[in-house]
Amino acid sequence: MDQDDTRLSLKAAMEAERRQHQQDFYNELHGTPAGRMRRFFFANSFLPYFRMQQNRAVDLIQNVLLETDLIRRQQRIQQFQTDMTLADTASYEVLLATRELFDAAMVRLSDIQSRAETLPDGRRVYLSRDGSYAIDEDLERLSDADIASVEWDGAAPTAEDYADAKRDLDDLGAEIEAIEDYRERLETIESTVAEHGVPEGAAFEEMEDDLYAMPDTVRARFEAMGGKANPSTGVSAEKDVTAPTSNVAYTP
């Protein structure tokens, strides 16, 4: 039952009770005792009774609203805990997979470097496929004099080969760093909840922000496992997970 239905039910109950009082009054006027006359002849008797009933209705509405808020919070906590577990698993799986890709990219880059041409000063250099430019290991372009000083082998890796391999390795390294940073934040969340329970108010919202602010690769795996990346989309957790609550502030 939602809040509007609750209000309508209370209003209907109060109206039914008022009509019963009125009917009892009419019955007593026609000789059928009902014990209700004083409420209609003496305002000082009826008014406190009316106010008491009114206060009871207000209290009931407030209790219903409070219980609704508590239920919603418990559902939100349940999803948070379920998603926290999924995020831990998803981030760990993606981290392992990304490290494997990084190792493969490192092997590829090392192979390219081992077959590179070199300048007299020992720097590895790479000529573009069309021969219009050459680069060193820092992706800096060589001067015409440096290009002319090298006897280029057509079988050597090209500038494009080296640039692609280096970019892939750098991107994977940055991805690993981002995942490890996220897992550190996740560990802080988990330890805070384990020690103090789920915090209240703004501290809980900040904790949610940290949980769902995950790298895209982790998010893709997380959602594939059934996680909700945005808590405002609603509670979908199926596990019956509960946790104590606490007013301890969350410090990421």
C-alpha cells in the first residue's frame, strides 16, 4: 500500500466513525440509548476526543512514512553490499586479464626493439613505411642527418609498428594503475563497512560514489555480472544481505 492509499483509508475510517457518532446521537433523540449525547451537547467533551483521534491519524501517517523510508534504505544497503562484492570480483578478474595483455604487449615491444636499427650513439630508431620520416624510442622525429647516417634494413620494424606497440603498452599500464587505484578505494570501503557498518547520510552517499566510480573495463564486467552501476536505477539485488548501520564518517 502506498502513501496515497494509506491517507485515503484513514480518511474513510474517520468519516465512518463520524457518521456512527451522528447515528448514535439520532438514535438517542428517538429513545434508543447509545451513550453519545454528551459528545454533541458538550463541546468541552467532544473536542478533546476529536483532537485525540486527529492526533492518532497523524501519528499513523508519520509511522507509515518512516517505515517506508526505512524499507527503502534497507533495500539500498542490500544493493550496495551486493554490488560491493560484485565490484571486488569484477575488478580482480579484469586486473588479471589486463596484466596478461600487458605482458603480451611487453613481449611484442621487446621483439620490435630487438630488431630495430640503431644510431651511432646507440639509440634505437625506426623508419616510417613510406620512408618520409623516422623516430627514436621517445617517438621524437630524427633529423635528416640522423636518417642519412643509418643503413636502413627493409625488414626492420617500422615507425608505425613501434609507435603502435608502445602506445598499447602505455595504455595497458595506465589501465592497470587505474584498476589498482580503484581496488584500493574498494578495500577502504570494505574495511570501513566491516568495522563500523554502513554509514548514514552524506557519508553513505560518498561511499556509493566511490564504489560506482570504476574504470570502464571494470564497469563492463561488473554490469555483465548483474551489478547496478547507478543506484538511482533501483534496487535489483536478489541476495538477502544485511549489515549494521553506523554514524562513523567514511574517509576514502
